[in-house]
Amino acid sequence: EDKVVQSPLSLVVHEGDTVTLNCSYEVTNFRSLLWYKQEKKAPTFLFMLTSSGIEKKSGRLSSILDKKELFSILNITATQTGDSAIYLCAVENNNAGNMLTFGGGTRLMVKP
Amino acid sequence: NAGVTQTPKFRVLKTGQSMTLLCAQDMNHEYMYWYRQDPGMGLRLIHYSVGEGTTAKGEVPDGYNVSRLKKQNFLLGLESAAPSQTSVYFCASSYSRADPGSYEQYFGPGTRLTVT
């Protein structure tokens, strides 16, 4: 059974801080790892990672994958209150249907 | 484009009642999914479909049925609702791997269901 564990469960920081969110996984036939941001409603896509060691970057957010140690990190620099959300990590099994297994999420709160 | 839409947004059911949740997408995606989200448990896949007329079970399919009669719609049915089905339900869709471009899943806004 595929498994994804995220840490920490929750995090409170102040604006301007840098945060690192962790995601470790076990999957029988790995294809990709995805990060989503969930505010009030629908999760929105951030990154898809398929190769080890290649950083994906979008503005203040970046992510990297380590396929040997089976984990990924999501970094957010110079945090803003708008970064407050639940961050979800998911892994895709290389089977039909692009099925994802999600972790429980990290709840980030950024205080002014 | 509206993206992925879900109907209804909220619903309260009594134990034993039935209902259908509707998901619609206008992105011509081949694949569609139904998830439930419970506190601290992330999203869990209920059923999914890899094309019109096809459905398959996900991680937590018991108590639910689905149908994909049209490519753009994916219906989730609860035949006899139970309090354990109180949850937020999300629909998602994606391109297949055979399509060009990326195939991340796009999510609808969710349906909050309470079963009393």
C-alpha cells in the first residue's frame, strides 16, 4: 500500500520567515510527486517532480525530490500572510489512471 | 473556462437517505476522480474514471457508486448515507498520459456533506 507522510503537521511563522515542509513516501512503482496548496476550497497545483536533484521553482516557492531517500521538501522564502494554507504532498503510482496517494498535509499559518 | 464544477456545494442528509453529487469539467479531460477529505487525513480516492463509460475503485469505494455516461460529467452516488460519510468531497480531472502537456489533476471547489 502506498503511503505519504508529511511533517510538521502544523507550523506558525511570522512574515518574512523561511519555512521547509517535508514529505516522505513509500510507493510500489513511483512515477511522480506533486505538491498542492489548499486554502479555503480546492487544492491548487504547485509542482510536479519526477527526477532527483532537480529543483523546481516558482517565485518564492521551490521544491526538490530525493528518489534515493524517498522524500521531497517544499521551501517558501520570505513568507507572506497569503501563504497561509494547507500544503498537500501526493505521489503518483505508475499504473493506469494517474492515481494519487495524498499525505495528511501541513497546515501553515503566517502571522503579520 | 469554468474548469471543474461541483453540485451541490452543501448538503445535509439523514441516515439512510440517498443522493448524487455531480461533477462537470470543460477542459476535455479524459480522467476524472472523486476524493473525500477528512480532518488530518488528506485526500482519499473513492473512485475514478479513465474515460467515458469506464469506472474503477479507489482506496475507499465502499458505500459509493459512480457513473461516467458523458466525458465531461462524473457522478458520485450514495445509496444509503451513513454518518461515517460526513466529509468534504472533491472532484478532480486530468489529461491522460497520452495527451500532450502536463497531466496534473485540477480540483473542483468541493461539496460539504453532513449525514445526521
